Amino acid sequence: MEPQATSESERIKHLEFIQATISRLGNNCFVIRGWAVTATGVLLAVAIQGKEWRVAAMVLLIGLGFLILDSSYLRRERMYRQLYNDAIQRDVQIVPIFSMDTQRYALRVKWKDSFLSGTILMIHLPLISTDIATAILLSR
């Protein structure tokens, strides 16, 4: 009776580790989105005030960087969610106890799907569109 209880407690602890990682990655996405909005707003205000299209173009590059970083964290979060779903199955052959390896999900969770996710596009598409429009208007 005792070995099974230990095994079950180890399995639960493993699931808690994976869930903590998923939560941390989700929080990182939230922080990145906040920084993207803040940085874009401040730097676009500077570009408009100084009437410098080059600053607005630089903001576009920064916005693209935030987009890529946010997509990367979202992709990793999705990979850990799949690891969690497989770890629930209790099959040690699929997910060894305390394994945090997500490489097996890299082909299933595609960059394109994360990059074109609704949550990514709802935040970053308006920011990038505003950056482009501001750079075009200031270049005239």
C-alpha cells in the first residue's frame, strides 16, 4: 500500500511542477504584452512629438520583437500543456516521472499556430499597424 501512495504523490508533485511552469509562462506572456503596449505608446509619443519617422520605424522593430517573444512563450506554454495532458495518463513510457522535456511536442505545436493565435494578433496587430501608420504619416 505504501509504494503506491508514494508513486501517486510523486505523480501529483510532477503534475504540480508542470502546472507551475505553465502558469509562469502564461504570466510571462501577460508581462510581455504589457511591456509591448507601454513601450509602443511611449516611443510613438516621442516620435510624434519630435516628428521623427525614424523613431516610429524603430518602434515597429521593437513591436516585432515583442511579437516574436510573445509567440515563443505561447508556443512553449502549449507544449507544456500537452506534456501535462500526457502526464495525466499515468503511462511512464510516454512521460517519465518528473520529466519536463517538451521536445516530443515541438513538431505538434507549430510556430505558425502560436504566431497567428488570436490572443497574439489581438494585442500585437493593432500595435504594429499603429507603428506603420505613424511612420508613414511622419515620413511625409
